[in-house]
Amino acid sequence: MNYTLLIYENAAGFALRDHPDESKRRAYWSAWPAYVQALRAAGALVDGAGLEPPHTAVTLRPRDGAPQQVQDGPFADTKEQLGGYFIIDVPDLDAALEWAARVPAAPGSVIEVRPNLKPAAAEAAAAGAQP
Amino acid sequence: MKFAILSYETPDNFAARSDQRRDALFGAVFRYIDEMRRAGVFVGGAGLDLPQTATTIRLEEGVRRVQDGPYPDTKEQLGGLFVIDVADEAAAIAWARRCPREPGRVIEVRPLLPPRT
Amino acid sequence: MIAEAATRAAVERAARESYGRLLAFLAARTHDLAAAEDALADAFQAALEHWPRDGVPTKPEAWLMTAAKRRLLDRARHAQVHAQATAALAQAAAEAQARANADPVFPDERLKLLFLCAHPAIDAHARTPLMLQTVLGLDAARIASAFLVAPATMGQRLSRAKTKIRDAGIGFDMPLAAELPARLAAVLEAIYAAYGSGWDDVAGADAKRRGLAAEAIELGRVLGALLPQEPEVPALLALMLYCESRRAARRDAAGAYVPLSEQNVADWSHSLIDEADHLLRLALARRRPGRFQLEAAIQSVHAARRLSGHTDWHAVALLYAALRQLAPTIGAATAHAAAVAEAYGAEAGWTQLQTIPAAAVAQYQPYWALAGHLLARLGRRAEANAAYARAIGLCEDAAMRELLQRRRMAD
């Protein structure tokens, strides 16, 4: 079963990416490939990516009648922001939570674990809508 | 250059997944994916199940807290994401504009980190 | 501040003890754990709120039963379907209140509750959580976090177990003498699982970190008071206290992880070690060896470093070899290989480590950490690097991850 691990990091977590202390910076960047390798060795990795920090985001908001409005910045004005995600294939939620606990994000991060939509169900619905 | 297109949904949009609006809702998304595939920009993505199926782990120094429900605790919630590979941000925003419009749906576009060697 | 926290902890312990006694009393008479919990829930919350301020009442169980009365009356009023069950609960409650007021000490039937929670008919995953919830009154959300399970899932697991106890009529009787060893082993295992909840550690040679350590020790003490003649009972408590004695030494001032071999013995709690030594001596004097006596003995060898200045790794390796015979786990096998490496060299340790089947350790972080360390000592740098990467990728703890990264760079 596929689950998505959504990794929300706070400002301190994002700051580690180009931390002035080289050892901290290196620790941050070397932990992720190790995690990916562990996922791969377990046959659990489906997909995943890191996102550039929130200030690089643009957001499109619907406006009644008018075209979508493009704004700088991420969607939500929260302390923690999406920093990356992994899609994993594991037997159940307990196993997904185990992998979520191993995500090498800094303390202060939040990992949301959500089942993916079953592709078959979504495709069946979509096929029903085809002319 | 790769970008993530993040689609945030209202409770009503999530509800539409299981009522008579379901076929139209998913149909529009699949046609959008087909378009991206045809243009050769589609890399991947995932549709997420309903927010109430989420579980959240908070990592603190030496402790972790497991909670039912999504993060953050906002009215709109992430409903799915697409990854596309396009020339620049303007092209990414152009594709984000084509994402099927639903009432209240907000789209965030963010560059992916380049792969590190 | 420290005194205040200690007072609070003592008051909370008193509230949990009275709660556990009352719950055991009510449930043993109604066979309905969920109903008994429901009846006591508000009163227990009120106790946690009032007692730290007003002090522990002279008859704590009587206080709780009085506070629970309204809930019981409400239940009786609203009950239609389960009229019979409600009547049984009301009767048990009346008896509890009479005893709480009359007896100098309220009867302690928590041992029955411990055996019930670890009953073979109950799902093994539910045993420890059930114990923590019923005997100590811990809430499901906290238990869920410690075991890395969604709170909703944990709630279901617990309520399924309680339904099973009620509907299958699982008895509250003490196990027969012939059954006692097996039943006791399940109780001990469940308590130890609470101590270790969720934390891996280098080569399994050191304690798990936080989780529910204090609660597990509390359960160990309850069991020790109720069943002192069984040697594995004080041995388990000794094991947990040895591990607990090193808590402060496990982090340096900057919060970095300090492995056992590098810990400053001055930072160990000598009073906890003395208590553990005493308990282990009591257990060994019974001359009935067991898994927890071996595990505690291993920790006592480590603890002896505070006196001798060195660790007798030959003794540790021997004890782990015996433990592997008695209770073969990947934790014991990995720790055995680590001890062999210290006693007889990296080559011997590596040979020992390779006797563990690969499939068993695919996701076992301490194995990969030790493999990295031994391969580096053998000069096999590329393999060491890959093994360390694997350990880092499987790590659940930031401080441990940093330690492994430092070693990967240094080795």
C-alpha cells in the first residue's frame, strides 16, 4: 500500500541546508541519501523529492469570476512548511509510521503520513467520466 | 527544471470525491495529467487520501508525539501533488494555471531541490 | 523546583496506585474493564488535579469512590440494554466503597490485573498497552506515541482486547502453579517492552532512552512487591534500574549522544546501581537462572567499571553467549558480537556478527552501526562506509544519527 510522508520543517530546519557551520551542513545533507538508501534496500521507496525553501513558492488563488491571482510565498502561513516528501510502499500504517520516525529531519519537524488514493479507484472514476 | 504543483482542497472538495461530483472531479484531473504527459513535462505525483486518514508524528529532541489527523490543522488541506519538468518558473506557473479549477482550490508551485551528487 | 517536581511525581504515583487498585477490584468482580475504567475516569482526573494542591487524602480509595459516585449513578440512570452489567458494577462499587472506608489498607488485586493483561488469549501487541492503561491509568494517546502507533489504532487495539476479556469471559484468577512460569514470562516481557518502547541503541548494549521508562519501572516495582519470591521479578527491576542509572551520562553538555564505553562513571546514579546490585543478589540467591537475571548480570558487569575502572569484556561475552542460548533475539546476538570484538578483537567480533541471518537485520539499526565499526577496524573502508550509511538511514534519533555520522567520518 502506498503512503506519502509529508515533511514539514521549521525555519531552523530549513536553515540547516546552508548552515555556516560546515559540519552541521554536511550532517544535514549526508543523512538524506542514507535514508533514501535504507528505503531502497527495504524495497519501500516509490518516489520522493526535496522542495526549495518556502520563500521560492508562488501561490495561485481563485477569485470569483476573475482569473487566478498569483502571489509570492507558500499557501499556508504556518510555522512549519513543506520541505519535501516521500512516497513509500509498505504493508500497513504501522510500517509507514516506522519509516516516518526515521526521516532525518531536525527536531521541531512534523511528518504527516497519509495513504495515497488507490490508483484503481480513481482511474475507474475517471474512466466513468470519459465521453 | 523540476517543480512541484501542490493542490490544496476545501472540505467540500474532499466531500466531492464521494458524491455525484466524483466522476467529473477525477476525470478532470486525469485529463490534466494526460495533457502534461502529452507535452512531455509530467514526472510523477500522488493523490492523497482524505485528511482524516492522516497520522502525524512530531519530532522533538528525544521525544516524539503521534497524533491522529493531518498537519497543519487548517481548513484547506493538501489533496495531491504533481511533479513536472519544464524550462522555467513561468512555464511551471502556466501549467499550474491549467490545473482543473474547483471552488476554493489553491495551487502552490515550488521548485524541487536539484539532485545533489 | 526539583522538590516540587518530586512531590508532584509522588502524588501522581499515589493517584495511579489507588486507581489501579480500584480498577482491579471492580474489574475482577464485573469482568468488564471498559465499564470499570469509565466509572473511575472522572474521579481519577479529579484526583490528578486536586491532590497535588490539597495533598493525598488519608483514605485515597475512599476519596476516589466518592468522586466516582455521580458517574456511577448517571450510568445506572441511562443504562437500559446493559441493566444487568450496570447492576453488577454498582454492587462492586458499593463493596469497594465499604472496604475503602473500613479497611486500613485497600485490597491490592493488581497482580491479577497484570496476569490478565498478559493473558495468552490477548493479542501480544495489546498486552503492554493494556497494562499501562489499566494498572497505571495512562491515556491511550501517550501509549500510542511511545509505541509509534496512530492513537486511533491504539484505541481500537485496546478496546478490542477489553471486549475480548469481557465476551470470552477471560478469568481474573491467579494462574495455577504449573502455568505460572509461562504466564509470568509474558508479564515480564510486557513490562520490559514498556521500558524499551520505541528506541534502538548501539549494539543493544545500552538502555533505550525515554519512552515509558519511568512507567515500566513503576510496573516492575508493583510486581516486585506482589511476587517477590520469583527471581526473574527482581532481576527485571534490577535490569531496568542499571539502565536507568546511566540516563544522565548518555548526553554530554551539548546534547550529543555518549555511548556506554565513553560515559563518565561519575555521571552514573550510584544509588540506583546499589539498588540494582541488591536486587540482582536477591534474585541469584534463589538459584533459578533466567533471561532477566542474565541481562541484569551483564549490566552489573558494566556498572562495575565505576569501581574497577575497566570493563570485563570476557565476562560480558560469556553472559551474552548464555543469553543467546536462553533467549535468542537479534538484539542479544548483535550485543554478543560487540562484546566478542572487545574481548577477542574485531576479526572475532565480525565472524560472530556474520552468524546472524541477513534477513533478520535488514532494518535493525544497531547491527549496521556495529558492522560499520568492525569493518572500519578491519580496514575495509568502503564496506564500513556503506554499513554506516545503512545505520544512519535506519536511525530514529537525531543525537544517535549525529554520533553515527561522526564515526563514519572518523573511522
